[in-house]
Amino acid sequence: MTAPGSLTLDGLQRKFGALAAVDGVTLSVAPRERRAIIGPNGAGKTTLFNLITGHLAPTAGRILFEGASIAGLPPHAVARRGISRSFQRTNVFLRLPVRENLRLAAAARGRGSYDLLGSVDRLWVPMERARGAAEAVGLTDRLDVPAGALSYGEQRQLEIGIALATDPKLLLLDEPTAGMSPEETHRMTELLAGLPRAITLLIIEHDMDVVFTYCPRIVAMHQGAILADGTPDEIRNNEQVTANMLGTDRHA
């Protein structure tokens, strides 16, 4: 039996005309693992997430989650399998309070809980899950605040809370610290470190301090392919990664 939360990509490819945005990616992510994906703009990182979550269909290759193929499934079907994600830009209901943003996500995840606009009191399970998500992302004291009144950093926290409210087995975070101040980035790093260990996590991140501090294994992508896959020390000392991503060409 395949372990919960495991992800396998085998020869995954996505072409847009003659351009291979993702080019033969083979990768295995173990249950409960924390894995970062780094690379320059255009490396194929977000396209890879879009393939995993069903927002794009692969041109070739396989995507296995817990041993079953999910390649080509629509996003809602992928989410039903236990995969959730955040996006580069905040994706919240700005006019609704934090509580309702989280409740709607929790209700959408639960089977038979589609009375999304019904009485809050009658939706006990989604509300409990919403409260748990709020606690996990540090927004317990902001439950009644409209999402639009939150700071940018808090909105990013809320987006992760929305993903957590769906009770995922695999969580994909796309640039969670993008646009944040150093103080907000520090808070986000602490939030990531405190996420439930039962959740498998894949994170695209540009802040190398966050990546090297938080993730014990890192994948470096370049031009749609995997350039390196290793520990933080192995990535730091990889000459190809250094030349293409970390700003220094040792052969120059």
C-alpha cells in the first residue's frame, strides 16, 4: 500500500508549441517530507505546480499521488484526493471575514457540506476545521476581521489557512514570502515550521534564507528540467546551481 501523501512524477512534460516549459521531470516526494523547488523565472516551477494540481494537463509523463494516477484530472478532482495549494498572488474573499474564508474552504472539502451560505451554527464540522486552520496560521484573534482589512502578510497567512482548512495530505505553496518585509518573512518562516508534520509539503520559494533554513531537501530547476536535487549543502556547493541561480559563476 502506498503511503499517504506520497507524490511521484515520472518523465513529466508540458509543451506550449515548441517550448517545453516542463521537460522530462522525474521526482519522488516522500510522505511528510518538506521539499523546496528553486530556480530563476521561467524555470518551470509554477507550471509544474499547475500540472500536479490539474490546472494544466501534461503533454507526456505520469503524475502519481499515493500510487494512483492523477494526470489530467480537473482541479476539483485533484483537491478531492487531498492536494491543496496557494498561489503567487493572494486569493481570498476580501469582503468576507477571516472566519468565513476558512469556513467556506472547509465546507467545500467535506462531502455533503455544500450548504456554503447556510447557517454557520449548523455547519459545526467546517467551523471546527476553520478554527483549527486559524490557530495553525496565527489568525485566531482576527477571525471577525474582513480579509481586506488584514495586512499583506496576514492575507498570505490566511491563504495558507484556507489551504489547510481543506484538510490536505499534500500542500503546495507557491512563493509564500513574495512581497513580504523581513519581519513578515520571519513570521511566515515560523508559520511554515509549525505546520502539521502529517502534511507533505512542496514549496516554491525565491528567498534562499527561507529555503536553506526550512527545507532539508531542495530541487533546483532550470529551463524546465531538474538541474540538481539534494541537501542544502549539496545545493550550495553545486557549481551549476551556483552559476545559474545563486548569482555567481565560478568558471567566469
